[in-house]
Amino acid sequence: MRRKKKGHEKEKMRKGHSRERQKYRTRSKENKQRGNQGDGQKNTSGAADESRARSRDKRRKGDRSDKGRTSERDHRRKEGKRKKERRHKDKITGDAARSDGSEGPGKAVEHATCHGDASERTIADKLVDLTSSILARTRPLLEPTGPAGPTALTQGNAPLAVTTVTQQGTLQTGEAPPPSTASNHAAQAPPPPPRELERHDLPLMPSLPPFKPGDFAMWKETEARKAMARARALAKKKNWFFLLASVTFHRRDRSDFIHPMSRAILQVFEEYQQSRVTFVQTVAELANRPQNIDTLQNAGVMALLRPLLLDNVASIQQSAALALGRLANHSDELAESVVTHEILPQLVHGLGQQNRFFKKAAAFVLRAVAKHSPQLAQALVDSGALESLVECLEDFDPSVKEASAWALGYIARHAKELALAVVDAGAVPLLVLCFQEPELTLKRMSASALADIAKHTPELAQTVVDAGGVSLIARELGHADSGLKRQVCSCLGQVAKHNVDLAEVVVEAEVFPRILHCLKDVNEHVRKNAATCIREIARHTPDLAKLIVNAGGVAAVVDYITEARGNNRLPGIMSLGFIAAFSETLALAVIVSKGIPPLKDALINEPEDHLKAASAWSLGQIGRHGPDHSRALAEADVLRRLLAVYLHQDSSEDLKTKAKRALKSVIQKCTHLPALEPLLQEAPPNIQKYVVHQFAKVLPNDQQARRSFVQSGGLQKVQEIN
């Protein structure tokens, strides 16, 4: 490359010197003509100076021209040497070819390419060698007759031509010799000398049959393909049809060729797979509608879906698991059929082996089975589902963790034995870790599962505390998501309800006053769970109740009871009762916070007896401390309402019992006689005796009370009592 570049620079220099010499000659001729036409007035000194300048320029340019002529001579000498070597080589090759009865490659290629230049002849030589190599490699497939023998190309029974690869790499053609036997082979006349290869008398080679498996070991497929591609590309570029004909043959790979019968067989399998996909997707869609469940069950859908859980198509497995989950979620009977059809082992196996989509669907089926009864949940534990679900808590996909935590919570909520099995499987620390993930749905399910575990016994709640769950969960009380706050309040309440120590752990997590803000949340479930947590904390000791009062919890609970309706009122009603039960001061704080009117409203207007009973109990806890507390109830007409609830024939026994106890405790502390007088006539004898006893305690020491008692007709009512 460097030598070629150097020669190019010399040629450029030589051309430049030639142009300079031509310019100098032209300029000298013009000056001479101009001097002859002059007036001859130039002085001798000026002529001498001009002559010296011309001599100097001539010497300089002469040196340059000598250099250019030297480089040109070197170039011509090298070029002549190359031509001489090329002619010598062609002469030797031609002699060797003529000794074999053929012409040299240069001659053949020159005729074939219509007398191309030297570079084309050199490329043709290389192409002939390349084609010879390709044909030699493919010779086992062309049924060769010898190492350099001819290959006949026939059309029907008539021989067309013979393509021969000589030792020098030339391509020759001729008629195919007739078949001969070993006996008369020696007597045959020698074949006619091959004539020169022409472009028009070379037919295209026919397509070869497909390769056999053993043919791949005979030559390297990749190298042969590349060589043929290069030869064909160059042959097309130079329009050398004789080479294009030689390297053009077709080969059908096993990977590219599919027999028509094979296509028909594959079509059957494709239709079968499409039918399975359509079936499971349709069943999963039908299982969403409750009116279709009985029909699907009668059609034996469980037995049909079971083998599809082991299908080799992942989408079919997922759809089958989804359909089973929707069916099992509908009723406990279908959930039991999942167990009886031995589907659980396949689901448990898939939890550890399949992809994340199947894991989610399988966890959904397990949750749908476990939610119905403790027996079905125990069946999941016996099948080894806990270990697989706990492993899914460590999965990378948050949705898989969520489905697993949900299923574990449904298993643990039924009984303490099941919750203990979940704890023994190592689920609590992983659930705490899942709660720290950023996904909101995963946080919700983790908090819900921890609440289901902690609600059974103090020991199980202590495992949640030991795992650091309370402090982490309490931090999310101020979260904007209502669903997360709902589960957080529920979990804290389940931990705090067992004993004083656990309640103090919750309080030390700084839940106040943040949990009071949850009583104003727009979500009713958040408000109810927050009131439940406050109730579970307030029930243990006066100190905890006083803590709630000092934090402003009584007023917040009173507002909550006023706004809530139905069962949502219950935790707030009981919270006021627990707070007021500890001391007169705390009861007075409830009265000052106007807690009596909402309790009275619940006693009168709520249709459920357990709500009425809770209201009666809380009112009794408020009024049993002293005259001031009982008078507040009496002035609010609570005593008469309690008596009406007690006397109502549709009231439950629990309601009557709580109303009677509330009446007795309040009447025994009441000194406001005008509020007691209506009870003399309306109350039954077991209540009247407490009213009369209270009159007997007050009247002897209060003259004004005696006068009003007589004037109001109270004395007459007492006299009428049998």
C-alpha cells in the first residue's frame, strides 16, 4: 500500500514538472517575439541581467525536470518488469495446460470475458480456483466419476454437456461419453479433445436433491455458503455467465423445508391448543356471574379444569387457575370440590416452579379456598401451602407478594392454631419487610395479615411487636391513602386489645393525637377502625383512659358518634363507656364534652339491640358515680328512655339486662326527685323499690322536697302502690 502511494506521488510530480516546462517555453517564445518587435533601445546591461535570470531559471527547472524524468524512468522500469514476469508466468501456465490438452486459464478467461483487461483476467483466475474448490467439496453430491473426471448433465436420455475441472483449475465442456464396461474400456477410442468453453453453450445446472444427514459431516456448510455467495456476486458484477452457471445450485435445508403432510399434522395441534385457550377463557369469564355457577358445577367443570393446570402452555395454566379461583370464591361447596379433586398439590407445586402470573392465580385459588372455613384452611396447611406462600413473600414481583400475604391472612384469621402455623412458617418477619415496600397494595395486605395473626392471643401479638411491626405500622397513620390507614388502625387495635403491656407499646409508638385525625377521615372504615383502636386502648387502665382524655379524644369520639350511623357507632359508644367507668372525673369529662345526647339518640333510634345495649351500658357507667352525674342523665330524660327499652316486649334479654342495671345504678345515686316521680307509676315492682328507697332517703332531710312531693301527687302514687 505504501509502495503504491509513493508511485502515485511520483507520477503527480512528473506531471507537474511537465506543466512548468510548457509554461516556460511559452513565456520564452513570447519574450522573444516581443524583443524582435521592439525599437532596439534596450541597453546592454539590461539585456545581460535578463540573460542571467533566464539562465538561472533554466538551471533550476532543469534540475526539477531531471528528477521527474528519473522517477518516470523508475516507474517504467518497474512496470516493464511486472509485465515481463506476467508474460513468463502465462507462458509457463499455457505450456502446462497445452501438455494436458487444454488451454491456460488466461486464454480461456480472455475468450470468455470478451478479451477483458489484465485485472479482470486476474480476478477470473481467482474465481476459477474458487469455483473449482466449491465443486470439489460438493463432488459427493454430484455423483463424480473420478478425481478430475467429467459430470454429465442430461436432459431425458440425451447427454447435454460435460463440465470438467482440470488440474489447472479451468472449466471445460464436451459431450458426455457413452457408458462402458470394464472389458471393452481399453479398446475404446480416446475422447475428442475438449473444445474451448463458450458462454452460449453452457446450460444451467439442475437443482440438487436435499442433503442427507450424513452429508453435513463431509464439508463445512458455512464456509461453502460464503464461498458460493462471493463467487456468484462477482460473477454477476462482471457478467461472467459461465461462472454463474457453475456455482448456481439449489439446496433445501431440513429447517427451511416442511413437508405438506407435516403442515397438516401441525395444523391439528394448533387447532387443539386454540380450543383449550378458548375453553379456559370462556369458563373464567362465565365464573364471574353467580347465575352461571350451578350450571358450570353440574357440567363437571372442576374435573375438566384440573388437567389444564399442567398444560404446556403458560396462558392456559393461568386461565385455568383463575377460573378455579373464581369458582371456589363463590361457595364453600365448590371450595371443597377443589380439595376433593386433589387440585391443591398442583397449585402448591406451581407456586414454586411457574412464572409470576401463575403464582398470582394459584395464590388467589388458595385464598378463595381458605376463606370459607377453618377446615378448608387446615386442608391448605396439610397440603404444604404455607411453605410455598412464605417463599412467595420473597419474590421479586410485588403483586406476587401481595397475593401471598392476602392468602396467609385468610388462613390465619380463622383460629389461633392456624395463625400459629403461619407464624411457625416464618411469615411474620417477611410480612414486616413487605410492609416497608413502596407499593400501597402490598402495604395494605401485609398490615391486614399481621392484624389477622395478632388478634388471637397475646403471644401471637407479641411476635408482631418483636418483629418491629408496631412502630413501622404506626408511622403510616398520617398516610394519604384511606385503604392503608384502615388496615393500620385495625392492626394497632388488634395488638392493643390483649393486655396493658401491648396497649402501652401501641401508645409509645406515638399514635396520639394522629389517630384522632383518622376519626375525621372521609372513609367510614378508617373512622370505625380508629375508634376501635381507641376503645381497645381505653379499656385497660385509668391512666390510658386519662391519656386519651388529655389528648382531646373524648370530644373527637363524641363527634364521631354524632355523625356515624349503624354499627359504625358501636366502638365510639363503648369508648365513652370505658373512659367514664374508671372515675368521676373521667365521667364528668364525658358529660362536659356533651356525650350524653348522642348516646341517648343511639338508645332511641338505632334498630339493632346490641347498639341499644351498648348505649344503655355506657349511660349507666356515666351516671353511677354520684348525684351530679345521675342528675345529668335524669335531666336529659334518660331514665324514662331506659325504662321504656326495658319494658319493650321485642327487646332482647341482653338489652333488658343492661337497661335494668343502668336504671338501678343511676337511680341509687339520683337525688333529683322530679325525675324519679314518673317512675313510681310506670316502673315495674323490681324497679319501683329502688325509686321508693331513694325517696325515703331524700325526703326526711329536705323540707322543700317534701312539699313539692306532696303537691305533684307523688305521695298519692306511693299510696296507690300495692
